Amino acid sequence: MKKDTPTDSLECLRARLATFADSRDWQQFHSPKNLAMALIAEAAELVEHFQWLSEDQSRNLPAAKRDEVRLELADILIYLIRSADQLDVDLIAAAQDKIKINENRYPVEKVKGKARRAAEYD
């Protein structure tokens, strides 16, 4: 890790997760396919916490439920970082690129206050 890398950076997490997997000899299981499958399974576990809740209830979770959701989000982040690491993707750069694409696809003056797919604005 670089000297100037903050301890809470994605790079720090990537390195820690790589070390975690390597020390357990799990690299052999961390193919992009397997990690993508694990990622979607964790996302489904997150969705389960919100199933049948109203919009207001989903925004105001009890403390215990909020902590469970917090850990599901962590699982998702972990698998996302491992997937990006295996594919040599810089997640920050990719997110910045995607934001630029979305700014062009969804111009404020056309979409403000509306929730539709991009093709539905044409």
C-alpha cells in the first residue's frame, strides 16, 4: 500500500481482502463468475430486510435491523471490491465514468423529478 493511502480507502480494503483470501488459499475460488454470484446472493439478502416495508419504514429501521442491513451492505461491498480486483477494475474511475455517462443520458432539465428509463425520455 502506498504511504499516502488513507486507512479507510478502497485500496486499503482491496489489499486487506486480498490478504484475507490469500492467507486462506481462497484465491482459487474467487473467479469473477463466483464473486458475481456471491455478490447477487448478498444483494438478495439485503432486499429481504426491506420486503414488505413501507417507504417510511424502510427509511426508519429499528437499531437491530439497521445493524443487520449495515452488515449486508458490507458483504456487498466486499464482494464488489474482490470482483473489481480480479478484473483489474479501478472502481473509483469506473464510477466517475458512469456518472459522466448518466449526466449525459439524464440531463437535469429533462428528467428532474421523474423516474423513468433513459429511452422513455426520448
